[in-house]
Amino acid sequence: MGMLDWFKSIMQGEDKSAAARAATQPGADDKGAEVAGLNFKTAVDAHMKWKVRLEAYINGTSTEQLKVEVVARDDQCPLGKWIYDMGGEKFGYSETFFDMKAHHAHFHRCAGEVLAAAQAGDTASASKLLQGGDYIKASERVKMLLARMFILASDGKEAIDSHLKWKARLRDYIKGESRENLRIENVSRDDMCPLGYWLNGIGGERFGSTPAFSVLKSRHAHFHRCAGEVLSIAQQGERDKALQMLEHGAYPDASQQVAAAVVTLFDGQKKAAA
């Protein structure tokens, strides 16, 4: 089982112990779990070990000098430091990243409550907090979101989905049904949308040496120029013409070319891995 399959098994709620065993068998490529300066498998493992660490502390068998004010913070563990550093730089556009950041912070608050109860001498309450309720829910949510982040970072699904939404965004804007303040100088650029961030970041790092990636990047830049032209016509008051441009001509052709280039890129990667 490869790293991508291991993370997918977490996402799909499959037998985690079986997935973990497969991932740690000889030949499992741990390096394949590293994206944007974080080994996601190591991050999941370290996150799951919090329960063991807290259990040992509650039982009096721990040699760690845990402090509530440190454990309760979300920027002191390796994952938290990554979230506030390179993770934010690479995935700041991603809703999944912000969800993970929020749930990770909530998890540490829950862990702090467990530790506070233990240090107050109420080991029964500490154990109860650790075994159920918000702590378990927060822990599972962080693990699921880490798995989702790895999958999205590996194949750019979220960025690609955002590209497909451009037509609806422009249509809503043209019809006056959008609250977005779209600007031509931004829409025309190919490095200001999620797909652009991916192409210039994680995507470039993983696939930049392939000819298919160069084609995708070129077509994406052309698409944004076309989108800028549609927006320009709309802002000149020619709404009907702008709506027609969404359906016929350069804009839909450019959008389809981006979609085709995406398929070519990932099909090529699948064949190379086969």
C-alpha cells in the first residue's frame, strides 16, 4: 500500500490498523508522504500519539514535564509550527487548510483540558475527557483533515475544482447576482487563483519537469486572459455580450483546453506509476 492509498483509507474510514500495518511494511515509501515541508504520515502518527502521552501522564508513568499553557497552544507542536509557517504559505488559499487549522487549535484546547484535570489530581475526569467527547472528536477530525490535505496537495483536486467554478462566478457577476468585487487586473492573472497557486507551488514542485505540466500552465494563463476579456466587456456595460462570450468563442475553448491538459497531466502520471 502506497502513501496515497494509506491516506485514502483514512478518508474512507477503512480499517486504520490494517492500513497502518501496510504503510509500515518494508518497501513503503515514507518519503512519498512529504509535501511542502511536512511529512504528513509522520504528522498523523505524532498527532495520534498525543493520547498515549496523555494517558501515561494521567497514570503517572510519564517522564515528560507537560505544561497546560504549552499543550493548549496550537503553535508549539511540529504540525502547529508548520501550519503557521510553510503550510500557510503553500495552502493559504485552501478551505481544507483553514478547517484543519481551526480543528487543530480546538484539539489542543481539549488536550489542555485533559492535562489540567490530571494536574488538579482529578484523574477520573481526565481519563473521561481523554476517552470520549470533544477530545476524541477533535482528534479524529484533525486526522481526517490531514489525510484530505495530503490528497489535495498530491493531485491538486481542490485547485482544479476551483477552476471549474469560474464560469458560474463570472455569470453571477455579470447578472448582478454576486457579491464578489472582481477586478480585471486580478482575473487576468494566472497566479492569483487556487489552480494558479498550485501550479506555481506544489504542482510545480511535483510535476514541473514534465511536458504536460508546461502545456497546462500555458493553457491556464491563456484561460485567465480570456476570463479577463469577458469581465472587461461586462464592466463596460455590455452584459449580454459578456454572457455570450461565456458560452461561445475563446473563453469556453480555453476552459476546455485547461480541463484537457489536466487530464493529460494526471493520466501521464498514472501510466508512469503503473
